[in-house]
Amino acid sequence: MDEELSGGITNAGAVFRRGELVDRPARPNAAAIHRFLAALPEHGFTGAPRPVGLTDGREQLTYVSGDVALLPYPAWSMTDAALASVGALLRRLHQASSAIPVEPGVTWATDLADPRGGTMLCHSDACVENIVFRDGEAYGLIDFDMAAPGRPLWDVAMAARYWVPVSDPETRALFPSYAGLDPARRLRILADGYQMSAADRAELPGVIEDVIVVERAELAARLEAGGAEMRRGFDKHGGWTAWDRLQDWLVDQRPALLAALID
């Protein structure tokens, strides 16, 4: 019997588990993503799905078993230990990915891609719902639809947005799971888990600002393509005023974030 898997937005209602396989819509570049996924274990990263098939606009991948946090995020997913393990997971991914040449001639996703590009393939969407835990530690990454060449810092910055989370107090207040979390302190935990260099720590707040610009553009495109119901939901949560507030807050907090990362 098919089991519908929840948690995504783009493929909501179209992803199914069949035993140890996941059947989901395939992007036009799925074959290249499959070749990348197949190469990851050869370089020491075993926490990604393995490709099984690609037919009729759909793909079949192995199911990565474990725990995935969905809203409202459970308490275990927002612990300091869980956050540090997310940083360590991303480092392991990047160590493997750096050894796999970016395949030429592929049209990679641009939705959430690093605008500066890069020499290695990044996940580009390391949000809470895309990381699988085992025994309380981040074990795997799923949903590589947004994979694109970028800087390793791009994945860490993307993760910081939702795992730390790097967001203003009014936005955090909308999510009970984020109650009492200190963004500056937790950003340091994520960077420590990644074993981030001093140079990258100095860059990270600026890259997070870049992530927000890209996210805003991606959301605008989805709103334009979506219906009135989607727009009403967006407006209900503050609309573009909330995004303006977030960006202003991040600029204001940049010194505090840098101090937490470097001191």
C-alpha cells in the first residue's frame, strides 16, 4: 500500500513510499542528480537517498529511514545537540561533494541556488523537513531537487535560517517550537558543529542575508504562479512587511551574530 509522505511544498501530495522505495516527481535534471547521489557513498557520505529508477516523469529512490521533524517541530529537534549534529552532517556532505566534479551541461535548479555559484554541488535546501535523524543525531539529507553549484557556506546559511532560526522576534513568535531560542548563541553552535573556519565565520552573516534575498525572490515567483488562497495565507502572516522587518533585523543584528561566531 502506498504511503503519502508529507513535509514538502512543491511536491505536496505527490510523494509516496512503497516499502523501501520513494516514488516522487522528477525534475528535468533528475538523471544528473541521480548520478551525483550514486557517487556520494563512494566518497564516504551514506546519508542520501540512492537512485533506483527514472520513468515517465517520476523517480524512484531508496527510503532514508529515521525521524524527520515536521511542524510543530518536536522538542528533540530544537536541542543544541541536534543543531550541532546538523552542522556536522553538512560538513560530511560537503567533504564528499567536493570530490565529485560538477557535471557540465546540466541545467541545475535556480530557485534557491547560490547566486555566486561554486565548484561543488550543494543541497541548497537544508531546511528542517529535509534532514533525517537517527538516535537524536542528524543522519541524512533528502530532497535534492534544489541541488546546484555553490559555496559550502550557502548550505550552512540556508540551514541557519530554519534550524537556528535566524529570524526576527515577531516571526519566531509565530512558531511555538522556536520559543526561548537565542539566534546568536545557536548560530555559534551550528558553526561549531560544522567546524567552520574563522574566515567562513566572518562571512556567514552576510551569506545569510544573501539567502534571504534569494528566498524572497523564490517566494515572489511562487505567489505569482499560485492562486488567491496562497496569497491570502501570505498576507495573513504579514506579507512583504514581515520580510522587510526580517531583513532590517538581520542588518541590525549582524554585529551580535559576528561576535557570537568569532569570540
